[in-house]
Amino acid sequence: MHTIVIKIGGNAATQLTPTFFETIKQWQQQGKYVVIVHGGGTMISNLMAQFNEPVIKKDGIRVTNSTSIELTKMALIGQVQPQILDQLRQNNLNAIGLNAGSAQLLTGSFLNQSCYGLVGKIDQVNVKIIKTELHNGYIPVISPLAITNDGQWLNVNADQAATAIAKHLRADHLYLLTDVSGIKVAGNILHHITPTLAQELEMQSIITGGMIPKVNNALTAVAQGVTTVHITDHVNTHGTLVTA
């Protein structure tokens, strides 16, 4: 079963171009299965502002309390996911929205509760429900949230969620879509990167800021069996290819 996992940002409209939909249709015609994991940082921040809830970030991670986890759920499941599903449907692609509450889809644990609050990482993925929807002809669209074994919802970084899902699905390809066309070195796109080179570039502070966790998630994915990871701005461009 040839599976492709695509992580798109919360500002999905910029990435869901006509070419995006055509590429997915071509993959499906080739017998490939597609899973989409979406972010939603901007929508979450906007909703928090409406409720006068301060946005606090530590180490680039959104600190999440009992109020902001509810707003996060509203933004991801109530706003971002339906918009993506609408766009897929308008382009004649069958899709279904899934979240952590769908048959224990994503089970997680706290990242560091004393530091980040209700922020987590994914430990288990209900692969069966995803594969069932894929075999039924649907594209699962998944929100980056997890639930602990005792029922606490957790906010999860979308790249980390996509990496975990790709690992558990034993995906062939993981696309981490971002707002740049790949990792840049001296102004040029680096077309291929390995763990050794990534480590060197991080030590030299050539890979910096928000690209560091993205690269680290990509390296985690290939180390855990995902064949290739693409860091790029569109599914039809090469971007930076990450391999073991």
C-alpha cells in the first residue's frame, strides 16, 4: 500500500492550488493513498485574540491551558478542517475529517506539562481507522490533537503529528509543506540532505529558527522508516529531499 502523508499549514489556502488537487488526483490514479494533516496556528491565535486569551510561546511552542485547548479544538476542528474538506470536495476529491476523538485516533502524552501545559506528543495512532477510510476511497484530513489515556486533550505540533502518523502508517513519502521552497544554504535551495549534513548545518547555524524543528521531524521520520521526506512549498516541486 503506497501511502503519502502531506502536512499543510493552517493558512492552507496558499498551498491548496489547482496543481495541488491535480497532483493528488494523479497519485490516486496511480493507486497511491493520500493522508492530509493540517495545522492552524494563525486561526488559533485569531480565536484567542477574540476571547482576550494571551498567546504565550516558549521555545516556539504555544503554551496551552484549559481555556486555550478548547479554543484550539474550535479552530482546528471547527474552522480549519471544514475549510480544507470544502476545498477538496469542490475539486471532486472525496475526503473525511478525523480528529483524536475519532475511535482513539491519536493517543498522546504530555511534552512537558510544567513548562508548556496541555501540549503533547503522539504515542499511538489508530492505523486501522485511517486505512479503512483510505480503502473506502477517502482522503483522511486529520487535526493535530491527541488525547491522553485518561481523556485529556493535548495540542500537538502539526509537523510532529504528521511525522508520527507517517511512521505508524509506514508511509512511503511525507511532505512537510512550508512557506519556503526548501532549505536554503547561501541563498540556494539544498536539494538533498542527510542526517550527517543536517547536523553540520545546524551546528554552523545555517539551519536556524523554525526550520530546525521541521528538519528534525523530517530526520525522525526517515529514521523511523518513512522512505523520503520532502520539505517544500508545493507537492509538485522537489524542494529539499530528506533521506536516511
